[in-house]
Amino acid sequence: MATAIMEAQLRDALNTDRDLTARGARAAERQPSGVAIERGQNVLGIWHWRGGQFELHVGRTGPVATVETVAEAVRYTREQLGT
């Protein structure tokens, strides 16, 4: 249950970030878990809540970033994936 709650909080925060939305990025829920960062038809990365932190996966790689809070995940997304 904690996973669903944390990922929903991240999805909501990403979708209300003015900088990301201005750049055409949006967050979408993935099943069974995860929050995809999308621009148009492209998936830029997927955040997962695991072990008390968020992990960002890009492509088929392992986590390229790990952060502890929603705010850090939004900031990282804005800086690294929002261009």
C-alpha cells in the first residue's frame, strides 16, 4: 500500500509542476507499479518506490538515480528529463 501512496504523490507532484508541464511532460501511472514520465508518445523514464526511496529507470538500465523524497524526484526530473 505504501508503494501506491508514494507513487501517487509523486505522479500528482510531477503533473502540477509548471516547468515540466510547460515542456510538454506528464506523469502517468504504470501497472503494476511505477510512474512514467512521458512527452508525447515517448517515455523518458520511470520512477519506482522501492525500499523507502524513489528509483529512476531510463530505458532498460538499472536505477540511474535514487532519491528519498517527492520533492527531490520532481527536481531531478525537471533538471535531467525535462529538457
